[in-house]
Amino acid sequence: MVEMGTLDEQAWQMTLWGNMECLEYLYASCEYSDLDIIFSEGVCIKAHRLILSMKSPVFSAMLMGPMATTGKQLNLPEDSHEVFRKLLDYTYLDRMDLESVEEALEVYAMAHKYLMESARKTCLQYILSNLREEMTLAALETSVVHGDKELKDKCIEMLSRDPDAVMSSETVSHLSKETLRDLLKSDDICFSSEAVPFKGLIAWGRAQLGPEEEEPSGSAVRQKIGDDLLKEVRFLNMSCDEFVDNVFGTDVLTHTECFHILWAIRGADLSTLPEDTPLNPTRRGRAPKLREKEELSSCKLQLDGSYAFYTSSSEVVLFEGLSSDATIQLHHMDVKCYHNTSNCGGALNIMDDEGETIRSATSEDANFTFTRPAVLLKDKKYRVVFYPKKDVSLGRGAGGGRARAGNATLSFSRGHDCSFYIWEPTSS
């Protein structure tokens, strides 16, 4: 920045060499300024019509076009003068000193408003490079409002790291309906249960009613949500127990609707349901769209220990205390069998630390693929149980172990020889 008071002996035009130095001087001194921009609370910033018009077609129309204001004063009461000052810094100095993603989102929105594309892209690159979990929903809101696919894709990728925590956070209550709809529509955000987005939707609906209604009725919450948004919940992907435990008590659906949806969950023909039933017809679960095959990381566990023989239909605890230091999504498991290897099928269950089965798969051989990936949350413990359909020998480790799978580290208290195929939402 050119220091004021250093050009007393000569005219500044004779001392400054480059165009940028001249702009810095005009910005700092306000010399030749022909515009007083007035913000709320009477804050005034002096600027130059020509400079603003050079950077923004909106300001060009406002200040130079046939319908332009002719006075020296321009009122922008809806804009923050602190945020606008950041845009002026970029306009005059070709640089922007951003201090946080929150600030960058505000400048981004104002740059979009005035079609200052270069400034908007500068803010976008800062956001993409510095975005953290606590600001992801706010960034998603910005991406939806301004139709920014690049920012939206980044937000969805980050939200997929721990979608249950995101949907359970208080921040969800501050989202617009349009942004919440986009969140619920996404196939890339794989919740541990469809009950999670339903609970988040209910919390959002209650928040829209305001604090004056401490115990809002289910019908009032539903009115705020609207059937169009309610249909984004994939009730048919719930189990009957999940539906009863998480939906019935809210009274958001009528008892008749609950009855029909339960029958549909059990496999009833959807054509027999009343037309006004708020039901998403898909039974397909949410799973990330793997853009490249290489995004699946493999982890092979060849444990040092003895072989164990198990009879058919035994309950074989393949892994006890299985955990990961990052949230991952398990797509596939290969069980290493040393007997009947060509036809060692059966069933495979993954259970959480409370004994609830979160995913299961069946196979005619030892290779198990989950129709919906099992979301293993960071630092949570899981149990993997194998039910072989024939007698089988498996390699068994003497104790616990650790293994690397891409950017995640799996650990367990005891286990057998297996291969894990996972997707890591934490990777960029």
C-alpha cells in the first residue's frame, strides 16, 4: 500500500510508476472520488464510479447506464460495509485477505450479487481449501442459493464423512427448505439408517414453528415440513422395527398412513396404497457414487495364528472390537476359507456395540457384497459374525491387530483372515 504523506514534494502522478500503484493511491487517499456509498447506520465509504463499473456489470448499470443514479450518493442499506470493504480491496488492490470461511462465504455472496466473477472465484478457492466440518452446512446453503455445483459437490463429499452427526446437528434447523431437500435427495450421503434423516427433518420442522410452541403437534410439524419434503424420506428402506420405533411416536404420519407404509415395507404392492400416501417409492438405499474404481481401498488381513474348524451354521465371530480411526463405508468382505474354498457361502452380519445388526449379506461363496454399504463410524466398535453354510476352516489370529486401508487404520481385539473393501469419505 502506498503510504500517505510520502508524495508532498512532487505530484503523485510523477512518482508512481505502475497502474496498480496509482489505484492504491486513489483508494487510500480517496482523491477524485465521485461516489459516497452509504450503508446502514450511516457508514460512508468513498469510491470511484469508473473503477466499480470496470469490475461489475451491475455497478456499471447502476452508475453509468441510461437509468444510472446521477447524484454522488449511492445507498446500499442491505449490504454489510465490512464485507463490501473486502470487495473494494479486491477491486482496487487485486488482493483479498480473508480470515475465515464464514467471512469468505459472505464476500462470495456479495460478489455473486454484483456479478464480480473474479472476486467470487477467489472466495470459492479459499472456501474449497479451508472448509471444515462445522461450516459445511453453511457452505452447502450458499452453494444451493447461488447454484454453485463445484462448491455443492465439495460440501456433499465432506458431509458424507459422518452424515449421522451432520443430520443430528442443530445447524440443520437453520437450512432453507430447498437446501434440506437437496440434502435428503443425495445418494452420496449414506446414513446408518433412514431413521436419521427422518429425525433431522422432524427437528427442522419443529424449529420452523418457533420457540413459542414447546410441544408442537405432529400435524403442525407436518404442515411446516410439507408432504413434498416428507416424500424425500425413503421409508421403504427402513425395517419394520425402525419405522415403529422412530416414526409412530412423532404423529407426523396418521395411523392409516403408518399402516399402509408398514405393509409396503413388508413387500406389499405399492399400487394398492392410497394416492396421497407421502411415500418415496424407492427401496434403494443411499450409497456413494464411486466415481473411480480406485476409490475403493483394500485391506488384507493375514493373521499369524492357528487354524480353527467350524461346523456349518456355526456363529463365527470373525472380528471382535472392529474399529476405524476414520469414518468409512464397507462395501465388500472376502472371508479366507481353507476348506471348501470353492463353495463356502453363508451369511455375514455386522453389529454395533449394542448388538444391533446394521448390515447383512448372503453369498454362495466366501465373497460378500453389501447391497448398502455398512457405515463404520470413527472410533466406534463393531462385531462381524459369519454363519457358514458348510463346515469350514479359517485362519485365526492369536490376539488383536491393526491394518491400514487407504487413509484409515482398522483395529480389532480378535479376528480371522479376511479382506476388506472400503470407501473412505475422508479422502478428497
